[in-house]
Amino acid sequence: MARRIAKAGYFCVLPDMYYRIGTLRFDLLNRNDAMTKVIFAAMDHLTNEMVVEDTGCMLAWIDAQAKAKAGPVGCVGHCMSGRYITTVAARFGARIKAAASLYGVGIITDAEDSPHLLLDQIQGELYYGFAEVDQYVPDHVVPALREALDKAGVANRVEIFEGTAHGFCFSERQAYAPEASEAAWARLFDLWERRLK
């Protein structure tokens, strides 16, 4: 996915979300219950503030690269990173002008740092593409997100891809849905074309 973004002409940075706890690699095709517990433990060690800190470092690094164009930045997150693209789009509102989430989780929670509480700080545009069937996104989330985005006055597009399940953009997963995946890519590149170039 990072290569596809880079081939489209963007300076692309792919962070290692788990560097604080060492080098982790998961064999998702052979995933079992024990591995799932480890995956969720690794995901759960992260906080929104950790990702904000890392994003600040990445932006500073990008700014020091001669081949990176100065100006607005975009980001995309799948699954667990839905909450993070929302958070960093708010916390770096002057810089992040186009953020996309695909079947994102944790965007609306009861926690004090729930990303949806920051929507009024976003200066760019957000895109959210959800799966029709997603055990990780409760039914109330999409309507509540739409309402929160409208209330905050954020430029956005929220859609549900019919006939899809969580993970539909990953070709190596059983949930892969090629047509929906390509449509999501088209939405992402359209957003970035309009907001970043």
C-alpha cells in the first residue's frame, strides 16, 4: 500500500506502530486465537497521545527531506488507525489537510480522548469508508460520526461499502473485496489530489 501511494507521486512514510515494544511481525494468514490475543495486546498498548507524539516527529523528519514538498500533508489509516487519523488531523490541523480512514475503529468511544471530540479542530477534509459488516464497529458509530462531523462543520465523506467485511482492502485476507478496495483507493487519491496538490 505504501508503494502504491509512492508510485502515485507522494512522499510516503510508513510508521512502525509497535516500535516501543520491539520488532513484531504477524502471520495473518495463519492467525489463530493465541496470535489474535497478542495482536490485540500490541494494538491496545498504543494511546492517541503516543501517536500524536510520533506524528510530530514524522512531520519534522519529512520537513528536513529535500525530496519532500513543503505544504499540506495527508494520511490514511486502516482498522485501528481510524482513531489515529482523526486525532492527528485535529491535533495538526494547520498541516494535515486530508485524512482517510478505512473500516476504522475507536473513532467514537466513551473515553475522554475519544477522537470525535476533536472534530471541531480539523481544518482539512476527512474521508471514512466503512464495511457493511464489521464486528469491530458497533451499529451506532456511523450515524453518530455523521452527526458529529456535521455539527463540527468538517468537510467530509462517510460511506458504507455494501457486501464488504472488515479488512476488505487487504488482498491477502479472506474479506478482500477488489471492487470496493479499488473504489476506496479512488476516493483516497481524489481527496489527496484536491487537498494536497
